[in-house]
Amino acid sequence: MQNETTTNKRKEIEEIASPIEPNIASIPEKIRKSDQASSPRSVMMSTRSLNGSTGGITNGKKDQPVKKLVIKGLKVAPKLPENFFDETWNTLQQAVHAVYKSQISQYSLEELYKATENLCSHKMASQLYDRLRSEMETHIKLEVNKLLGQTSDPDKFLSLVDNCWNTHCSDTMMIRAIFLYLDRTYVIQTSNIKSLWDLGLHLFREYVISHPEVQKKTVDSTIILIQRERQGETVARSLLKSVIQMFVSLGIYGEIFERPFLVATQNFYAADGTSSLQELELSMYLRHVESRILAESERLLSYLDSSTRKSLIHLLERNLIENHVPAILAKGFDSLMAENKIEDLTLMFSLFNRVNGLDFLKTAMSNYIKTRGTNLVNDEQKDATLVDELLLFKSQMDNIVNSSFGHQDAFVYAIKESFEAFINSRANRPAELIAKYVDRKLRTGNKGISEEELESLLDKVLVLFRYIHGKDVFEAFYKKDLAKRLLLGKSASSDAEKSMLSKLKAECGASFTMKLEGMFKDIELSKDIMDSANQAEIFADLGTKIDMYVNVLTTGYWPAYAPIELHLPQQMADMEEAFKKFYLSKHSGRRLQWMNTLAQCTVRTSLWNGRELAVSLSQGIALLLFNTNATLSFKEIQEATGMDEHETKKTLMSLSCGKVKVLTKNPATKDVTDSDSFTVTKDIKVKMKKIKINSVQMKETAQEQEKTVTGVMQDRQYQVDAAIVRIMKTRKTLTHTLLINELLHQLKFPAKPADLKKRIESLIDREYLERDAADANVYIYLA
């Protein structure tokens, strides 16, 4: 019954009191609502005019004349009783005691408010404020004793502190309602004194929270509960929120709580980072760090003050990420890259970005690419599949940078720099393999790929081409393979060929593709020449059934081929002579040289159900010898064809030791020797109507590869000599170091300083340069 009465009394206070709202976040909602009421109703009066008024209609009747009211002053001024303050204070003091004891006061709130107003009106506000402060101070000193020597259990002790705080806030609000007139007049008008609410906070801070035992146990208990939650236990977040908001309201959050809290957090996550990195796999550790950051962010939203966010998150990032960046990368970064773990790499990028660790991540990626790429390039057993593996590797790295590393320019450039480094770690060979890869894709018979897919593939190959320093090596092999495709009719698509040519032109300039474009032009002109020759019927008088097609090539555009001397059948020799006369009649002053190296022909036979043989010219001439001879020796074939020993062996090996054995060799060994004899194979088990035997021609021997590389090196020497002369002619005098640096800058292929020095010495010997007599390190140009 008493509690119900007390509740009704508090409701009455809420209706009457209208306090100035304090800027305190921790005031319980029920208490904040009690501060919404207006000033006491007892001070509000409706007043009527004491002066008479005339005119107007009242209740339908005319106004009667109003009698005048005369007010006279008192003859003697009223005096206050001698004990007025003490008696009034006793009344107010009893009300304060009733509030602290949660009892009902025998006086109404209106009477109490009026008593306060009377004291203030008679200039006794200062005494009233001091008496009230003393009363509140005495009470709070008694309250702190209830917390001393209490349980050390964090939950129970914090509950006691929280209850003490909430009760104190509620009591202070009620007392403020009683003394509202004092708070709104004297306190506002007087400087250097606190409002009643601020006074209550000050006393609680000074006598309760500032008590060493209470403060230590409160802070320690709060930190212990937070640590328990970090370890996975369930704690009362509402209790933590209330206590921490108490620190904020009292203005001591940063001073007595935040510092020890951050120290404890530092110790916790320093240990957690070290142990977790040792125990967990890299993927699990990254997720562990992410979950820790999310958990602390949630605590900030739930009960920690927002002012702690920056320090807390920075501390977390430092102990879980920044201090372990090298260890994290060493633990399994290469595995994540090799296994294409996009999600894990994305998370790692996000975490490293928090601590400005992207440079470390970029360096680790570069090292991984260089290591793996170098192993690929320098493994000679993988030469056959090297370009395919490089394309796949490049695609994987691009996907990782685009998907996981935000497509940042720094990482894109790191890929370029890394690929460029490892591809050129093996001189010349990658350039050669890329050229041959393009050759395979542009040949006929490249099934299973559409034109769009081929175009996309060529674009990807061109990216690898950009990384090559020795582009002249690529050019040499590409030109040689292009010549075979054009002359042997092995090109899959003229559109694809021209598309690749335009790509190379856009990448390296017109000078790089000038000769390649000349080769296409020669093929087109040759078609026109043959059309004219056929129209002129230059072969009509020869009486031959042989069809002949001639490609007229410009020497400077095409690769250099060693001429092969062959004893042609008379009909073929006559046709060559007829074409020569026709061509020179149209183009006087030119010289034709027959290049039999890449010539091909189709031989029809009455054997093997009338099958046709697609062979080289040397193979065809050798086969024609068996029209008149059943068996021929090696020497007889060599003498009849006019080929040298090496060419004869290569030709006979392709006919007798290849996949389709047109000739049978005796003895049946794998190699051709001078003592072997050959006969036509009686039966060939091949389903195809036309048998291709010129596959040897399309394959480049090791000697031919070496010859091509040697030719490139020779061309480089000429370019170096020309660059040296060009530089010295401009500068006249130059030191050795400056000349080397200028050469490395101008040359378009990789060069070693030692090789450049040899070319300088060669030019000195040939009297293009000389050394300065005073300083041998200085070169002088000789005009």
C-alpha cells in the first residue's frame, strides 16, 4: 500500500514539476519522462481587470454602470516571523528525507513548491541552496558505504552500482521538482554554482565513483565482463550499457574507464593474434580477424561509447594484422594464389588495406608471379605447352587483380613488371615459342575454334608479346613461319592473318611490319602474274599436262633460303624457262632465281588405288625415278636428282621412315645411310585419297632454329654499330659510361654492357672511334 501511495505521489510530482532538461544520456526513460511536466499549477492564475469598463451587451441586456473599486495601502508593513526560514526549511527537509526513504510526505507538492518560492522571494535562496547541498551530501556519503566490502562477483557488484546510480538519478529528479523555483531563479542568476541536477552528478562522482575501492571494482568488473564476452560467454549487455553510460554522464569515461579498457584490449588481442596465427590455417585466420572486427564494431553500437571507436579499431588492426603482415604472407599466400582462392584473397586485400599494407601484398604477388613464371619459362620439358600455360597463368592473375584486388593500377602494373621480368629470364626462346604458337593457330586444320575465339586468343598472345624485350627474335621466326604458310597454302584465314598483322603494326609500328606486308603483297601480285601467264598460254606449245604455279617473291621481304640444286625432269625445266621469258618480257632489268626449297607438287600414281601424293619438289623428283627403276640405291638417287648428301638423306627419310612409308628401305633401320637401297611400297594402308608426305618441311630443325637466332644476333650487331656511330656523330666526345647508358636507352632489344663494349672496340679497330690520349675512358668520333 505504501509503494502504491509513493507511486501516486511521484506521478503528482511529474504533473507539477517542469525541470530544465539535463543533457544526460543515462537517465532512465521513466525519469526523463517525469521531467516533461510544466510549472506548478498553483502559481498560475487567471486575472480580471480591476479597472471598470463600460459599454457592451451582457446576456442580452444593456451594461449597467460599473462601480469603481478603490484599493488602499496597508498602514503597517507585514513582517516575517523570526523563525520563518527554520520552520520552512524543516518542512522542506522532511520532504527530502521522504524522497530518499521513498516515503509519502505529509505536505503536498504545491505546498512544498510554494515554500521554496517564499524563501527565494525573501532573499533566502543562498541559505536554502547550502542547506539542500549539505543534505544531499550527507545522504550520498551514507550510500557509498553500502557498496564497500560487497561481493567481488562482477555481475552482482555492477548490479549494485547500477541500482545505486539509477536510484540516485530518480531521487535527484524528484528533489529538483520540489526545489524547481530555486533551480530556475537563484541558480540561473548566480554564477559559479551548479544546477541541482549537476550538483547531484557532482556528489555521486565525488563520493561514490571516486572512492578507490568502488572505482576499481566497477572498472575491473566492467572490463572482466567484456573480456568474457570476447571469449564467447553470454553477458548482460544492458547492464554494461547502463554502467558505461554512467561513466559518460559523470564525465569520467575517458579518464577512469577507457584507458584501462584499451590496455586490457591490447593485451587480449596481442595474445590472440599470435596464438591464432600459429594454430589456424591462413584462410581461417583471415576469417577470424574479420569476425573480431565485426564483434568489436557491434560492441561499439551496443554499449561502448562512440569516442572509443577509432582507438579500439586501430588497436585491433595493429595486433591482428599490422604486426603480423610478413607472417600472414609467409603462412600461405602463395597457396591462395596457386589455388585461385578469390574470396580469401579479397578478404586479405580488405584487411591489408586497413593497415596500409597493400605494398606488402603487391610485393608478395610480384614475387609469386616471378617465381612461378621463371620455373615455367626455364623448364625445357614444358616448351611444347609453355605459351598455353603462360596464357592460363596470365588469365588467373588478371582475374585475381580484378576480382580480389580492386583492379588497382599498382597491382596491374605489378603483373606487367613481373611477367616482363620472368619471360626475359630465358633469352630468345620465349619469343620463338610465341611466334610458333601463333603459327600453329593460324594454320589450316586448326579445328574447334571460331573466328571470334581465334581473334580473342590472338589478343591474349599479343599481351605476352608485349612483355618480350627481343621482339626482333619474334619477328624473325614469325616471318619464317608466315612465309611457309603463304607459300604452302597453309594459312587458315587471310582475314586472321591480316588481323594479326594489324595488331603487330599497332603495337610495334609500321617499320616492324613493313616486310610482312610486302610478303602479302607479293602473293597477291603473283596471282595477277599467273593470270596473265595463263591468258598468254605460255605453256601451250610445250605439250605437257603438268600444271605449274609460280610465286614471284621480292628478296628483301622474305627470309633467306639456301638454294637447292635439282636435276628437274625436262618438261618441268622447259616450263620454268617459258615462265622466265614471259616474266622478263614484262619486267626488264630484273633477275629471277628459282628457289626450290619450298616448292611443292602433287604426284598422281597408278598404285594404291590411284591415290595422290602431296610432296615437296625434291620428294617428287625422287619418286619419279621409280617410274623406270624398281630399286634404286642411295647413291643412284643422289646422282639422278643432283641433291647434296644432307638433302638426299632428309628427302629419303621422309619417304621411307615417316608415318606413311611410300618407299621401303633396305635394311629397315631408323636412319638413312649411303649403303641403303629403296623400292616402292606395294601396299599402303591409308584411308585418305590424298596422302600428305611433306610434313617434314613444316617442321624446323635445330640447325635451322640456330641459324635463325644467329641471323638475329648478326642483325643486332649492325644495329648496335649504327647506334654507336649515330650517337658519337652527334656528341663528338663521350665517356664510356654515358655511351653505354645512351645505347641501352636507344636499343629496342636487350643488350649486355660487355657485348656493347665489344662493338665499341670493333669500331675503334675500324677507325670510326678513338680513345682520348689523356683519358682512355673517353671516346672521340673520327669524321
